[in-house]
Amino acid sequence: MSTRIRRLIWSLALCGSGFAVALVVLYPSDAADPKPQPLKSQIVRFDDARSHQGNWGEMRTYFTGQTHATKNVLTAVAIVEPGKAVHRAHRHAEEEYLMLVEGSGVWSLDGKESPARRGDILYIEPWVYHGLTNTGDEPLIFVVVRYNGKGVDVPPKPDDRPNEL
């Protein structure tokens, strides 16, 4: 709501209009709850990406937030030390792509393991278990792009408990 409209409603409220008071309550200030803005086109350099260090290596986060078509966006580069993984196989509500840029390892996808080689790209649906472990002698570098689509319902989290008789 524009400042001009807020002032008009406030003025009417001061004049004793109960209707204007109701409008102020129904339409709170934009400053109180700003609408998230989509990411803007830009280049983020490796040295400018936010760094997180772990006992497995380093994650550089480039973009988070939303775009015009996506929400819960994460784009990052991970550098994983030999014999390590960022975390065990896991799952989440977001769709995800993992692109192996350098190194080799083992992909874990839906309970199955397969070799991970430079140039591979893994796509993961919501709630599917997945992971990547560096089994090589050199650092493994992968790119992650994770997101939810706007206007797309996320499937409910599956119940992994065994059926009880």
C-alpha cells in the first residue's frame, strides 16, 4: 500500500470514520511485512560467495531466496575432501540438481549406489533419499541447485515407518 493511501486512511480515521479504522487494521503497513523480492540478474564470484567450513570441506553459497518461478532457492558449490561427504544420504521437500564438476565418488539415490564421475548430473525429486561421497584421492567439487516451484504443490512427506499388522 502506498504511503499516500495510508495517510488518507489515517486522516479519515482521525476524523472519526470507523470504516477507515477497519481499513488500517485490515491493510497493515508494507514495512511491517515486506514482500520478498525475486533475485536480480547478477554474477557472484567464487571469492564473494558466502563460505561455510565443515570437517568434510567447504560450501560456497551463491544465491538463496526466490526467483520469478521458484522459491526456497539454494545455489552453491561444495568442495569435499577425499573420503568425506557433506552429510549422509538425506531427503527434503525441494527438487534438486547435483552436478559433479571435478573428482569422483559414489552417488546414493533412493537406496542404490553407483559410481559418480566428472560431468555427471543427478536430478532428485522431492522426498527421495540421495547423497554424494568423495571416494577419490583428490577434492570432489559439485554444484547444487535446489528449489520449490511457485504454484506447485510439494508432495507430502512419505511415512517411512513399516506397516504394523
